[in-house]
Amino acid sequence: MNLKYKRVLLKLSGESLSGKIGHGIDFDTVVKICEPIKKIVDMGCEVAIVVGGGNFWRGRSSGSMDRTRADHMGMLATVINALGVADGLEQVGLDVRVQTAIAMQEVAEPYIRNRAVRHLEKGRVVVFGCGTGNPYFSTDTGAALRGAEIDAEVILKATMVDGVYDSDPKKNPNAKKYDHLTYMEILNQNLQVMDMTAASFCNDRGIPFLVFSIEDPENIVRAVCGENVGTVITK
Ligand code: UDP
């Protein structure tokens, strides 16, 4: 198999790191996800990763809490995941740097775009924590933003579902899966695949987005080789 994309931004949802446990981090699952990442780096692909935090905390599900504080907690959750993923990547033999949008220099590098690009050029994987660094945003938007900043050719969103459906496949056995969608269709039909800010930003930038299931981690290899392993979203 040959690479289609030379530089990719991989978004790993928090949920994808918790495996069968369903919350927190299941480190065996993390290592299984890191193995195909090693394969694609060895094939010459430059990989940056944005991690979610939903396996620990989501600001929008925090009830009556102050939203900004709840989102700060969510962003800190993404840092726990970023460190876990970095450790998994190192265990499979990769060089890794973690950069956070909220500075915590004793733990990780601060986010510096040019430095992140330099790491990628040297074959290091860069893991971005804290999403955009701002409350009221999501790590999907963080992935879109970082993807644009580092000139990623595609955003690969690894989740627990194998693509975008017209209704919830867990509730509706007749739910239809889309192979291809445009950002405008997502926005107009309010499809729950990414938040509206991310969809609107990606539409603006024209970056393609592939949503696929991480239950088979080899999908990462297939995705960077250009296979439509889920749903492709374009402008
Ligand atoms: N978050 C935030 N700003 C960002 C990214 C994330 O405030 O730019 C917070 C927000 O509370 C969010 C949480 O971090 O709910 C975890 O991120 P997300 O829900 O996107 O994680 P995922 O669902 O992908 O696991």
C-alpha cells in the first residue's frame, strides 16, 4: 500500500482510548492504536494528533457548573490523554513531543506552530493537548485548527462509529451510512459528526475530513493510503 497523504492530523476521541472499560484510559487499547501509527510513520507519513477528553470530562455535560471552569477541566482531561498517547507511541518506538495550548512547561512543550512543524519534519509525532486552549470549543475544532496551521492534507477522525449515519445506528437498525458528505450537508441537516464550528471552519479551509472506526486500528493505515474506511466529508 502507498501513502496518499504525506502529513495528516489524527483526531482521537477520548472514548477511543478507554476501550472496553468505557471510561478513563485502557493502556492496552492505547498501544493497539499506536501500532498502526508506527507503521504509517515508517512509511514516511508525518503525523500530528489531537486528543479528546470525553473519557474523563466534557464541559458541556457539567450541569449547573460554570461553563468556563468546566471547559478548563475538560482541557486538562485532554492533557492526561495526550500524555497517555505519548507514552504508548514511545513504547512502539516512536519519537514524540507533546504540546499544550495552555502552558504547563513542566509537563509538556507549549504549542508553537513552527516548532511543531519542525518536529514533524524530523519524523517525530506531535500530540496536541488542550484543544484550541479556549473554553466553549471542542477538540474537533482543535483538530481542524491545528490541521490547518500545520498544513495537514486531511483530518482523520477516529471514533467508535464507522462513519456518519442519517440517524443513530444504535437506535435505528435501518439507519443509512453515508460514504460521502459535504460540510454544507452536515451544517444544513445538523448531522452529529462534528460540532458546527469545526464543520464551518473546515468548509472555509477546504480541508477533507474522514470519519472512521478505530475499533479496527489498522483503519489508520488504510485511511492514509486513501481508502474510504468510513465517511469522507469535503467542501
Ligand atoms: N475543551 C475546551 N476547548 C477546546 C477543546 C476542548 O474547552 O478547545 C474542553 C471541553 O470541555 C470538552 C472537553 O475539553 O468537552 C473534552 O473535549 P471533547 O469533548 O472535544 O473530547 P472528545 O469528545 O473528543 O473525547
